[in-house]
Amino acid sequence: MKRIIVCEDEASIREFIVLNLNRSGYEVTDVDCGEAAIKAFEDAGGEFDVALLDIMMPGIDGFEVCKRLREMSDKIGIIMLSAKSQEMDKVSSLMMGADDYITKPFSVTELIARVDAVCRRVSLTAGRTADLSGTISSGPFVIDLRSRTLRKNGEPVDLTQVEYQIMEYFLKNQNTALDRMSILKHIWGESYYGVEKIVDVNIRRIRMKIEDEPSNPKYITTIWGYGYKWCSPEG
């Protein structure tokens, strides 16, 4: 059974989420503040598959909880809950390491679809680790498929699991233009409920970590109106 931690300070919304996740077969731990979420995560030894975090909370807000959970685990799926529809909230969530976001109010169908999608990604990530071996190289970069790590000039690059999966997809398709939807479906699954914007934000995060000049990228180039391409130094 998949384990989920829900952090939401509004009792009625929290109860709605917990009730429907339980009905869908998830084991849920619910808390009402960021401090409690971090403590619950630590007490459980990080044994959660997904965290649902409200952004606007007193004390430690959802952004900070997301950041701390991501520092403690690169495998947990993180979904942010926001009462706002502003683009900046969504972008900020993803830049903090979240996998997805849901804007309130949301339906039961959307909630379960998003959680299911992130759980599938987490499960696929765990399954791939045991099945793959070897490395893929491109210029100064080497991906180790078994340990799911990336090195640049021999130095480790700190990636979330989503970022790693995008990098693996690029290096397996070097010098090939990949449209946003193919990247989205490959990483988040065919039934993903969200939007292509999530791809752009994750590409921005990756560029900040791997490019010598993120504002003038030479490895991950933009194909305007289409998607992105990994440009191998070997040509």
C-alpha cells in the first residue's frame, strides 16, 4: 500500500483529501502544519511515497517544507496545493523540487489522478534501478543507469529523480528534437493530468545545474514552438 503524507491547515480540506485517498486505497498520515509534516517524515524514516503540501500555512509554509523534504529525499513525489492560480506559485513550487501542483478548488477525480500519476512515477523509478546497468556519456557528462546519478567532469550533479529522468531521456536521444508532450508523457506517464509548463520549469532547473552559462545553454537547446534538444559535443 502506498503511503502519503498530507499537510493542510484547513481541517475541512484536509478531511476531504484524506477521506478520498483512503477510499482509493492509500495509507494516509495527515498533519496541520509544516513543522508537523517534517517531524512525521523524519519519524517514519522517510518512508512515504508522496507528500501533498499546502503552500499557504502559518509557520513553515509549503515551499519550505517542500525544500526540506527534497533535501532529505530525492525519491518522494511532492504535490503542492495552492488556493492561488498565479503562475508564480506554480513555477516556484516546481523550482523548489515539487513534481506537480494542484490549484484549489479541485475535484476528487483530479486529486486522485494526480496522486496516481506521481505514485506511478515513483514506482517506475524504483523498478528501473534494478533492471538497468551501464553508463551513457556525452561530452563531460556521464550517466550511471544503475545508481541513477549524473557526473560532469567527474563531479556529481545533484538532481531530483524527475530531473534525472529528463537527463536520461535526453542522453538516450542525443541530437534529436524532443517535443514537450513526448517529454511530459515519458516522465509523468500517458495519463498525466497536468500541463506542459511543468517541462519548461524542470528544464530551467536542470540548466542551472549543468550549463556553464544557463542563460546561454549549449547542451539543452530550445526548439522554439516545439521543445528541446540535447546537443552532444561529439556531434
